[in-house]
Amino acid sequence: MFNFADHMKGLRTWVFQNRLRSEAHVYLYCSAITAHILAAQTSFAAVLHKIKVLPLGVSTIVKIQDPDGSVEEVTVSLIPTGHCPGAVMYVVFI
């Protein structure tokens, strides 16, 4: 059995989860495997609707809202790292 605690440590903090819950335009982007792992843990139940799965190896346009309300589009590609199940590297094209 894998222990993902060290790879997902910051995701369990009150500050991070509160931001996901309280800000409509903030999401957690991850791989399908990571989303599945998070969905299996009760500590993420309140923020599951804020998890957005991005496909591996495909460029995806993600809209990011700035605090002033303006929206910027960035292109993101997830590349598997092979480090552990669900681990990816994010390539961001601005």
C-alpha cells in the first residue's frame, strides 16, 4: 500500500481547504488517479466538487480569475512523472 501523506500534506491544511470552500473561482486541478485517491478520503468530502481532473498529455485551457475579477486563460499539460500513482508535472504555457 502506498503512503501518499507526504505528497498531499498541504492539501489537508485548514487554510487550503477553507480557500477551496469559500472562493467560487478556486479549484484543485489534478490527475484522475489523484482525484480518485482524494475522493476515497473523508477529509476531502466537503471540497470534492472543487476538484477538476485534467487529462494526461493533452493541452487544456484553464481559466484563472484574478482577485480583481478579470479572467486569464492559461494552457496546462499534465505529464506523468512515474514517481507514484497520480503524480504529475504541470507544464503551464502563458
